[in-house]
Amino acid sequence: MASPAWRPSADLATLRLRAELLQRIRAFFAARGVLEVETPVLSAAAVTQPHLASFATPYSGPGSRHGQTLYLHTSPEFPMKRLLAAGSGCIYQMARVFRDGEAGRRHNPEFTLLEWYRVGFDADRLMDEVTELVTALLAGRLTLEEPERLSYRELFQRHLDLDPHRTSVAELAAGAARHGIPIPPGMPADDADPWLDLLLTQGIEPYLGQGRLTFIHDYPASQAALARLRPGDPPVGERFELYLSGLELANGFHELGDADEQRRRFEAENVARRARGLPVMPLDESLLDALAAGLPDCAGVALGFDRLVMLAAGKDAIQEVMAFPLERA
Amino acid sequence: MANYSTNEFKSGLKIMLDGDPWAVVENEFVKPGKGQAFNRVKVRNLRTNRVLERTFKSGDTVEGADVVDVELQYLYNDGEYWHFMDPQSYEQLTADAAVVGDIAKWLKEEAICQVTLWNGVPLSVAAPNFVVMTIVETDPGVRGDTSGGGGKPATLETGAVVRVPLFVQNGEVIKVDTRTGEYVSRVKE
């Protein structure tokens, strides 16, 4: 970036486009009776997923005589589910979220997520709505064919001729080598998920969503995150992701409402954190209480707004759609 | 040597891979929203110049390579080794044909060259961009032809052969661009 560091790294036309897209998103949800909400950026609890790192900051003041660690949220998911359990009905939020350790051409440690929840929707119906929103926002800017939907298994079979649910680590490693994917040192011998992530990011992602929205659904149970499991052989997570032009754009769930199952997943993630020498995070007991009180059947999705602006503006780097990314913050 | 985390990777950083020194050319952070983060890195082998892609788990560390560029004075060639000297410390270093490579023909005694050292030993030698040398052999040109078109071969004092205009004569001193191997101009002694 050649311009002086005090200047924005996005040009003004792109910043105007950002503002226009924000307005259109709000209009889209207003027309559908989805309520805009705001939830705290700072939280006493934090996400436990080992691959998400929360920023922590000390609070000292009234109510906290000895100082208290607060975490910047990585997504507004937990408090939004508390609102749903409290009877909010369908809700959305434009949230500035924070993820430590993530910076690059497609990542900034601080970015904008559009997150929304639809009561009574399942993953299929929510994918329909994601398609309507993204297609409307990109109309006139990107020519898109009919969207495609592939299961995680179909995706791996089509691109790499591998069954992600049934293949051993050794076979995944051989598959990577066969497709010319460099294998990083220190990959685990007893955990398939990092191998699947490697194959997905290096061998598949660049080809996804070329000229159309590509939805991936039915993830391995080990990657269900906060999605329900659908029994079967094997059981799969009712999770979906959206890709466009090789960019991961959105992640959605048919939301898990079982408080006991959610607690088990949080605790298992903290065990995995401890094993990797990562800090163990305080569980969100308020979320677990809300789930125990009853989360309405719903589906939710988080969409990376900055990446959507990248696609709309035809920019290659996230820094080109933000006024002041990390390097200039 | 210090270890470097993938978070410190940037263009030009020298690292050790498979026992060889490499320079980072490009570094891209790749991460699925809910999965393992990787750094996809393009590296250049400082010995062979071969470029390839490697992938690391983000946050992993790699040993740094002790590679530095120094200005050394070329002294002489003994038939097998090229001898250089540090003009400050007078320390002498030698390099073989594998290190000096194609640029040997541009090395004139007493010239200052940039030498890349790995663990204190020469890894590669860069010729100065321009050298000034005497022509030791060239056919007599046609008098009056100053067009520069066509030209003729001329052998320089180091054995290098360059094309020179027809009017340039045996014994004259010329300036050559070593990056292209082309004649630049005559030089008045």
C-alpha cells in the first residue's frame, strides 16, 4: 500500500459501497420483520473452540474490586441465543467481532459479521434466504448462475476422490501428496480434522463458488461446532458454509438446543485446548441456562460482511475494503 | 540462530528448511473460519534459486538461517578457488566454481563484490552491475562505421566475450552491464 499510513487503505468509492450495502441489509431484514439487536462486545465468558482465539482485556471498576478479565467476542452467537430463548423471535445483528492471530489478505483481527437467526427455519430454508440476500446485494456486480449445494462428502469425493467420513489419517496424507498439496510439519497422526482443513483450504477452496454460490452442508460430527447432529451412518452436523469466488463467506447451523450436549462440547473443546497448551476459557453459563430454559427451533448464520464487500467491489484484499485495517489501526 | 514463528514470516526472511538456507518470497495466511490455520509460503533456495511452496501450521516456528550479505574485494583465482578479502578486517575467504557460477567472467581483480555468506561461508557472489574492462582481442572494425548496428565479438581481459560496435578497437577500455552482458560505452583511460 503506497499511500501514507494516516490515510484509509480503502478508496472512498468502496467506503460508499460499504455504507450502501449496510443500508440494503437493514432494509432486507426490516422488510421481513427480523429485529435488529445489539449484544455486548465484552463478555465474562468466551468461545471454547480451539481454533478461535479471543482477545482478553482487564476490567477494573465498580462491581469488580480486584479486576476481572473480559473477552472480546469472536461472534455474537451466545447472547443472541439468550435473546431467542427469551422470546425475541427472529433477530439479526451487524457486529464488529475480534479474533486474535488472524491477519492476511482475507483476514483482519477485527471485522464485521452479519449474524442472523430465523425461528422455525432449518438449514435448507436458511440457505435459501442466504441466497436471496447475497444475490440481491451482488446484483449488477457479479453474474451468478444457479447456486449449488454439495454435502461435505460429495465435495471431497468430487475434488479429491476421498471420503472424508471414512478415510484414515494415513490415507488423507497420501491423498494430499497425490494432489501435490505440501504437507506441513507436525501434523497429528491421530486427528483427521486438521488434515481435512488442509485438504479443504489447499485443494478445494480455490475452486469453490466460481460464478455461483456454493453451499457445503452436512459436516463431519467432529466439525459440527454449535450445530445439531443428524443421526445416520455416519451422523453429520447440520452445519453449512457458503463459498463464492473461492472465498469462505458464511457459516450456518441448525442450532443445537440441547444444553447438556452443548456443555459436553464446550468441555471437550477445553480439554483439547489444555492438550495444546492453549488457555482454558470460562464457559458461558448464561447461554447454557438459556438453552436449558428452551431455545426455539431455529437456524442461524454468520456472514463476513467485509468479504462480501470485497466481492461486490471486485477487490482482492480485505484491506482494500476497510478504512483502517490492522496495519493502520 | 533465532527461531521465527510463521507470524514473523515476511518477504526476505532467511530460514532453514531441509538443511538448506531459503528466503521467504511470499507468505499467505489461510484459515477456515472454524478450523486449523495455515501459512502457505513461497520460498527460494539461496543456493540453487529454486522456488517452491511450503505450508506450515500457523504459529509453528522455523530455525532462522545465518545468511548475510557483505562487500568483499576479489583478489585472484588460483585455478580452483576464487579468493576474496574483507577490506576492513583483511580476513580472506574462498569460493569454488559452484558458488561463483556464471559471474566468474565478470570478476576483475580488486573489484568489490557483494558476497552472500551462510554461516560465514560464501554461498553466492553477485557481480557489480557495471564493470570496466580492457579488450584483449577483437577484429579490426571498418573505419567510419559508427552506426552500432550488428557489431562484432570482443574478448575482455577476464575472458568474457561481449558484442561491441565495429568502431571499438583492440586495447580499448569499455563499460559492460553484467546483468545483460551488453556493451554500454567506451571509457577514456
